[in-house]
Amino acid sequence: MTARPRLGVNVDHVATVRNARGTSYPDPVQAALLACEAGADGITAHLREDRRHIRDEDMRRLKEALPVPLNFEMAATDAMVEIAAAIRPHAVCLVPERREELTTEGGLNAAALGTMLGARVRALAAAGIRVSLFVEPEREQLHAAAALGVAAVELHTGRYCDLAETARHAELERLHAAAAEAAALGLECHAGHGLTCDNVGPIAAIPAVAELNIGHFLVGEAIFVGLAEAVRRMRAAMGRAQ
Ligand code: PXP
């Protein structure tokens, strides 16, 4: 556990805007460097199978340019493991992926996919990469992650974020319990998906949560206040929760 959760800024949607017009701008690497200057502790990018936002070359350039750790989100496939092993990011977060989804819709079913995941986790670890699994805040998933020997889990906060503020209590309790269980199992605990300046406080205040990964809201806010200011406001919102 750290004194405050680290903030990982996800730059996928800078690439979404670039790709919408087939231009070379806006550049996700330039955005990542700006986010770092504004206080990001790490940068996250998701190389999807359909390359709808981040592309292979973006990942290579991020690895080269960043002064902070790169968290490479990817599906657990042999093709992705090969790319990650060549790029050697600080960390890989394995996520479930379906082509037709708008974004990562649920956690990885680590409990059901143990054998398939085990081989990929071992290959990534052998390349010197820290591995985390994006999972639902469920006991069964945490125990499966621990059995796979990963360094960390990232708890899916999507359901918490989708609920009205008045209806969040039970889901927040579930996230608290899962974070405590992850820590007891020796797993570093991260969290993310759907977080905004308005809903991040209770998640940043969970004692065992060491890292938050946030993207869509920050890139959207950047339209109004600029990316650096959006990152600073997020850091402040996380800080107020401590
Ligand atoms: N963490 C994981 C594992 C994700 O898949 C995503 C979305 O790419 C995020 C965090 C960031 O979610 P958001 O873009 O909603 O902040």
C-alpha cells in the first residue's frame, strides 16, 4: 500500500480522436508526456485486437518516451503476449475482450480460465513484466488470481460508477472487502473503469487501493480545461478523499 493511490492515465481515447480522421494528431504519446508533467504516476494504454485506438507503434513509442511506468492492457492471447514481450512494458493488465463491445465490459473470469491464463502469465513474467488481472470484486476471482501468481489485480469499478450515488453503498462495500482480501492474499490492488472527479473519492479512500487507472473522463474533460488541468483536478479529487 502507498500513502496515496497512484494515478495511471489511460490515453486510449486520444488515439480514438486521431483515428477518427486518419491524421497523425492528436498524438497519444504527446498526451501521455503532458499527463506525466501534470502529475500522472503512470500511463496506461490498451492495444485492442481490432486496433480501434492505440496501435502497435504507439505502444513502442510510449515505452521509449515515458519517464514513468507503462501499463499495457491487453487480451490474454499468444499474439498479444508476443508483442508485449518485445516491447517490455513495466506491467501488463490482462483484460477480457470482445470485438463488439464499446469498452471492457466485465472482469476476466480468472476462476474459469485458469489454465489458459497460467501459460500467458508465466510467459509475461518470464519477460520481466509485472502482471495484473482485471477482475470483478469477487472472492473467487481474487483467489484464482493469487493461485496464478500474478503481482496485482485491478478491481472493476464499472458497476459502482453506473449506480446512482444513493444506491452505491453495497457495491462500495464489495469493493472494500475485495481490496482487503487482495491485500491479505499478497496481491497489489488497483481499481478502475468509469471513474470521474465526482465518483473517485470513495474508491481513492479504500486503504488497500494502490493505483487507479482512469481514461475516458480525463480525455473528455481535456476538451474543456485541457489535459494537464484535468489530471490536476483528478489528483486533487483523489487527494481530498484521503
Ligand atoms: N482499467 C481497465 C482494465 C480498463 O479496461 C479501462 C478502460 O480501458 C480502464 C481502467 C479505464 O476506464 P475509463 O476509460 O472508463 O476511465
